[in-house]
Amino acid sequence: MISLNPDTLTERENYKLLTGSIIPRPVAFVTTLSSKGVLNGAPFSYFSIVAAEPPLLSVSVQRVDGVSKDTARNAIEHNAFVVHITDEDNVGAVNVTASRLSPEESEIALAGLTPIQSTKIAVPGVTEAKIRMECILEKVIPLGGKEDTPACDLLIGRVVQYHLSEEAYQNTYVIAKELRPVSRLAGNNYAKLGEQFTLERPQ
């Protein structure tokens, strides 16, 4: 085994080890609304479930030189955001939204995605996702970096409304083969769902 002390590595080296090891990672496509009404969209693979009662999600939004990105800033201002599951059909457009635009420009328009009004929050989602979840911002936690310049904003969102396509949701279950989710690997690489197998959990 090769043993490495993270304290002796650069931020980039730690990033490469983490993103290359913790795979596959689901990709959340998050929409937020700016104070000027611009619909922002961006993909995040530092994303997971926190709890089911109530339903909570986590999205870690990395800062740039200690400055919060549009997604975190907008989510805090409006206390809301929408999480979409990235799949084989929309991943190309979602990738376009990773472009660095000014806060006055909409990644949704750039990617040719179709906004749709949410039912319980003011932030719109997009129609191209088979699953989208309207979220209220439960908590934001600045983490990492230094005390005066955190490395990220950890957004905890409480799901207040689900929207699921009929083919991907049947009899209370999400049908993975119909959802066709994609996952993030390292670098520019992604993965499809691949082969599935079943293991019974111990009693």
C-alpha cells in the first residue's frame, strides 16, 4: 500500500485523490434565482442524502478564493433551490451550465434548457430532468479553508415537493433503468448505471 499524509499534499493533489477514489458520485443539477431574477443553473457532484424524516439533501458548493458561488449566494438569498437528477438525456446540457458566466447571465438559457415554475417555492426548475426536487434551505454551513475564507458552503435542503416522470416512478419506487442516471468520475469522465446486482442485508 502507498500511504500519503494529506497535510503534505497540495489542494489539487487532495482533490485528485478524493474525486478519483470516491466514485461514482451522482450529479445534482441545481437551479437558483438571483436577486435580480436571473435563473442560475450548475452541476454538483459533492451531493448526497442527509435524512428521510424530513427528507434532507446536501450539496457542497466549493468557493473560489473564499468567495461564494452564485448557487450558494442565491440559495441563501431566496432560502430555496431545486435539485434535478442528471441523466443520460440531459447530461450534455447540464455540462454546458458549468460554463463560468457573470451573475447577470443565465446558464439555463445558454444550455437551451426549459424553465418550469415550481409549485411550493419561487425558484423554477427545468423540464428536461426526469426527477426534480423543490428544496427549502434548511441550513448553510461554511466549511474548510481558513476561518475568514471557508473552502465551501454546505447547503442542506429540505425537500418540499417531488416531481417524477411517469416512466421513472412506479408503485412507490424509482426505476433506475428508466431514470438512466449518470455519475461523475475523475477529470472529464462520467459513467452510466452499468450492471446491477442484489445482496440481502443481514438480519
